[in-house]
Amino acid sequence: MSTCSKLSVLAMVAIIASGWVVTPSARAATEDCIQCKHVDCIKGLIKQKTAMAAGYDALAQKWDPLVKVEGAPSDTVNFNTITDPAQRTNFYRDLLAKLKVLATQENELASTVGPPPGCGELSLEASTDTYATCKVDEASVTRAQNQAPCKQIAALIAKHENLHRNSCMNRKRTPGNTSPWKPDDWPYSVPAIMQTPAGHAREEAAAYRMEIGELKVLLPKAQAKCKLSFTGVTTSCTIPMPGAGSIEMGQDISGKVCGDPLTATWTINTISWVKGPYIGVSRNVDPPFDDDCVAKDSTEEARRAQILSAGPGAGWMCVYDERTPTKVIIRSFRLKQCSPHSEQTFVRDAARSECDDDIPAPPPTTPTTDVPVS
């Protein structure tokens, strides 16, 4: 058995957040995460924990060749299999030193990944002894849970620590780990089976992936509570009228959706208008209708754009850009008789609120001849 690395005895932080600080909230234990306002934070946690899991995968791969048991990488070391007392103590001390190195690397990983976007200033930090006692630091879990934005995220803190505790208890129950041993000059006995740096890193990656799985189940439930809306789109088409100037027509467009903006049905409201010599301005509030939005840069967007641009008639399509901040894009393809007849593109921020909120739509904008054209 050979080694070149060492791991700390104390459990590492379950949720590491470098520089996230927040005033504890009494609502955290009771507020439901299934609300629109928590969507960005849930997305940010998924992104942050995915990066942490990948970072721990890389650490495990790095440490695998540095601590070997019987010539091969291993997640654990059983000190009872080392018969020479001096060699066993030296290996133990060396492993402790390597674990301290890993602890530094973990802090560097957390600092590099940073806090979850969309969660504001947030600090969720808890710990578990994964070797000697298998005890969760309940005080640290409580502090972290008090800082969580909502109860399901708070529950994940304990679940992460319980994964470490349960893994530690399983190691304690492993045959061959029933006889603690006492390193030379050590004041107390220690368990026979201990994690290697690679084993610890793999367990952390598994704990983060457990959280990611839970958050991915939570996300669509929270998204379903979101109402997205847009306003302020005015399409236009100017058609020359020889001897009589020109006539201008178009639509004021607004829309809203509850749920996933790419799968749920949008409600679209339009006001059709015409402006020209002798007739002034005529406006008609059209009945609301159902429509959809397609994903930006998707094959469906390209397909629809090709159809609309090739056809003789006018038409428009809704495109949703989910990048933060989310946008709604209206692409309007004008009649060939329009001057000009190039495509109009309108990019609007998607306003977000809870679906239950009864927020009246802003009044439609008054059409003008100064219409933005892409």
C-alpha cells in the first residue's frame, strides 16, 4: 500500500458559499419554494451545484493515483490491514496531511465557482464529521437553514449532511471496521476505515448531484407559478397610395403566459389600427387569442421564419429568449407592398409576476409613424 496524499478527518462543508452573507429570515422554515419569485434562485443553485459536482469529479480524478491501496486507487483505507504499527501510523499521519491539502483545494473550488446567481447574498454552510463520530453539526445546519430563502432549499441542507452521515455510518458497519485502533502517541483510538481524498471528493460530488436532482424537480413547479408578460410592440406597414399619399396600418401587441413559456399557451391581445388621409386613425380591439412562443435560435424559429418571409402575406411570430434577463422577441414579416417591406424585430423584457397576481396590463401605446425597424 502506497500513498502520496492525505485527507482531513473532519467533514467538509456540505454547502460551500464563499462570501455569501444574509440576515437570517424567520420565513425560511415555512415559506414555500414553489413560487415564481424563487425561480431564479433555484436555477442559480442548479448551475452552482453542477459546477461544484464537476469540480469534485476533477479532484477525485486528481487524487486517485496519489493514494493507493494494494497498488490501486481506492475510496477508503482499512488500517487494520496494515500489520506493521509504525507503517500504519505513518500512513495515517500522511493521509491526514493529504486531507488538509484537499480541504484547501475545496475552498479554492468554492471560491472559483462562487455563489449561486439569482439568490442574492446567500450563505449556506453546514458540516458533518465523516470519520470519527459521524455526527452532523446540528447548530451549523440550523444556522444555514435559517438563511435559506424557502423551506425546500432549507431541507436540502439537512439532506446533504445526512448523506455524509449515512455514508459514514455505513463505513463504520463495514466488516473489518469493528476494531478501532490507536496510532502511536495518539491520545485516543480511531476507526479502522477512513476515506481517501478521492473517496471524499466522490462523496461530495454525489451529494451535490442529489441536490441537483431535487432542485430540477422543484424548478418546473415554481415556473408554473410564473406569469410572464410583454407589452410595447407596434408593428407597422406603410403602403404608398399614388396621388393620395400613403396609408399606414399595423397592430399593437401584448401577451402573457402562466407556466413554462415554451410549452404553455400564451394569451395574445392585439389592437389593429389604420391611419391615412381622409380617414384619420381607426382602431379596433381584437378578441384575445391563443398562441405560442418558440425558443430563440431553435430549428422551429428558423423554420417559421423561412415560411413567413417566403409567403406573400404578412405575419409575425413570438420568440422567447430564456437567458437572464428573459426577453420576448416579436419578428414581424411585412407585406411585399409595404415600403419598406423588411422584417421588423422588437425585443422586449419579459415582466414576471406570480400567476395569482392580478396586475392590470399597461395601456397600449399610441401608434406613431416613428416605428423602430430592425
